[in-house]
Amino acid sequence: MTRLSETQGLPDDVRVPAYDRAALGEGIVHLGLGAFQKSHLAVYTDDALARSGGDWRIVGVSLRSDQAVRDLTPQNGLFTVIEAGVDGTQARVVGAVSRALAHAHGDAEAVRAVLADPATRIVTITVTEKGYGLDRARGGADPQHPAIAHDLVHPEAPVGVAGLLVQALAARRAAGVPPFTILSCDNLPGNGDLVRGLILDVAGRRDPALRDWIAGAVACPNAMVDRITPAPDAEVRAMAAAMTGRTDAGAILTERFRQWVIEDRFPEGRPDWEAGGALFVEDVAPYEHMKLRMLNGSHSMIAYAGVLTGHTHVRDVMADAALARLVRRHLAAAAATLAPLPGIDFAAYGDDLARRFANPHLAHRTAQIAMDGTEKMPQRIYAPARDARTGGQDLRPFAFATALWMRFALGRHDDGTTFDLNDPRSDEIAARLQGATTAPGILAALTGEGSFLPTDLADDTTFAGVVTDILADLLERGAAATIADEARAAG
């Protein structure tokens, strides 16, 4: 079978770029060339180019691996996006990516050049929270993070996001070139503010004058992103081949739904992302809270329950009547912590989420969602738990999710088989749990400021008591029996 490299001869039901790719220049550099970037930013940009044109094609940069370069370069940047709805799937070939670079595999000079190029007006990012090197407590850079530590010592040969951005901005300032806008597409509350604090900290350690220039000249709008995109595998590539008649090493599977809410601060311009349905607002925070607490919070609960009960995919969890009931309970509890948002019906949004989770054509692995729990639990579970406590609401759904995570942190199933936590603090978790065999002991071991259960919630006798009771049941009776009883009690 011929490899995908152009769009001539594709089946009529495969959507292809509705513009002349060669006629449009590059204007966006994306750091973190992975599946989500291809299903989200690239699709919105593809739609923008089709409707309004412009020199906004994307240079994708992989910071560590060269897999994306090996996938996309022989395909002229083309790749298949399979959009899965409850009623079936549809394929489109996306052409917004012009080329791919592997920073750690020989392309560092090319990456620095494109970041300094005046044609680059936006730099977008998807590296997950652990990729930034954030110190959340201080609001800047974590000097212990490997990339941050390296880049503070070697500012002219950066390897991390912050170092690359600061070096590029310094080069543009020296050359009299306007700065690019920095747009994080990672699932972090206040992602633009976090990136801004990060680069200001790194720049200030290098040159206070550079820091001041960045503070006054560089825009970092906040944004909320939403599109469930499982990690691609051989099955996805086989689906793409069957639908397009081409082999495609870069094919991805995603849901049909997509959402992007962005603060409209782009001094050097931006693509017509409205063509793909992007919403531009003054303040993205209420949308972030809704998504983080309802979608992502429920996803975390689903992930830990799914791994512990042997459910491989989110759709498998939703096919379990007991777990589906508890997912609905969590959605309602999370919605109750939110301030009203004009034009948004939280109950309807929760119903839509439940349908999305149950999508039979979307193979989203629970183990993938369960990764990096110490970085996800604070905003997904602990923050709404605090607000629920303040509002006199039921804490049990959040205590249940917390107990599931703590049971998951033991790294073993009820039958004794083990699994990898895939958490940046896995070693610390293991050390904390040494000798902890009871529910109170595990709760105490996993309490602490930062990435663990905050002390204010651990000291709350109501919340901690419920967590301890549920965790004791999980340890003594197993996940399946505990979940069944919890669902019956939930009604």
C-alpha cells in the first residue's frame, strides 16, 4: 500500500485540505509534537487556512523523541485524523503541519532559527505539566527540574521549553524583531499565566533587562482545550489504512467533539481559528474550572477505578453499571462547586460528558489517564473538594476519588499483580508508603503540601474520615466489592 504523502486519489469520503499548502507560509511553531497537537491545534488551523488562508502553517517540534519526524517527514507533514462519534467514524487528512523537527536529534539549530524567524508570530505548547519545570508554590521555575537546571547553566544551548523560549526572545529583542505570542494548549488552569511566570523567572536569572522587556512585550493568553485523544497504536494505523487506502505512520484517533476557549490577546495576529469553532473570550477561567472539575475530575476517578477493576478503556468503565452511576454522581458533585456560567447548562454538559465517555468507537485507555496523578489531583479533585466543603455540599464523591488514587498509588491489583504508576514522583510515593499497610497509615503517608493530599483536607475529620473508611474497604474487600456498595448507596 502506498504511503500517505499527497491527497490525490484518496476516497471521496475522506476530507482533505481545502487550500494550496505550498502557497501558504509558516507562522506557528509548536513545541511538543504529539497526538493532542495533531487532533486539536492542527485541526483548528487546518479549518482556519481553508476558510481564510494566511501564512499560519505549523512547524512541529519534538523536544525529546524523533518519532514524529520519522512519521511525518516522509508524508510531507500530512496525517490522518479519524474522528469517532457514537454513530461511527470519519477520516480527514490534515495539512496544517508544514514540517517536523526533532530538537534532541540533530535539529537544535533549525529549532532556534525558526523560533527567531520574524515570520513566527505564535509559539504553541503541549508538553504536559511535568514538561515545563514549574514550581507551583513559587509561581516560577523549579531549579531542580532537569531541563531547567541545564538551561540555567547553558542558556545558549537550551533543551527545555522555558530555556528555548527565553533564548528565542532574547535573540528577537537583540535583532529588533517583535516577540511571538506564547499559547499553552496544555490542560492546566491559568496555563498562560503559568508560562508567563516561568519564562519571567528564567529570563530574570539570565538578564533582568530581558525579563523587563518580556514582561512588557510578550502576550501569554490563557486557553482551555478539550478533545479526548487516546495514544495512537497499530489498530489506529490499520483503521487509517482501511479508510484512506494509504499507510500512515502519523494517524491518530480522536472524538468528534472539540472545544477551544481562548483569551484574545495576539499582538502579531492569529489564524481564523473561529472557522473551527474556537471561542474567544475575555476570561477563560470559568470554562477551565468547568472542564477541569467535571471532565478531568471524572476522568481521574474513572481511570483509577478502571485500572483497579481491570477495565482497560473508559468505555469499559461506562459499560459497568455501578461505575457509570458513580461517574454521574461525580459529575453532579463537581458541577455543584461551579459558579453559574452564562449560556452553559452544567447538567446538560454532564450528560454530554457521560455520552462522550461511553463512545464505543474511542479506545481511551484508563492507564493513560491515570498517569501523572500527583500533578492532576490538586486541581481536579482537591480544589473542588475545598469549594464543596465551603458550600456545605457532599464531600463523599471527592473523598471516593481520593481513596481510589491512594489505593492506586500502592501499584498493585487486588490479586497482587503490579503495575507502573507512571508518575513523576513514583519514587517518592514508594518511599512514603514503605511500611504503610493500613488506611490511616497510607493517608498519613500521602499527605503533604504540593502534589499530595493537602494538610487542610487531611485535617478535616469529615473528609479524612470518609477517605479512610473507603480506603479501608478497598484494602480489605477489594475494588469491585467496594465500588458495588458505593454505587448502591449512591442510589
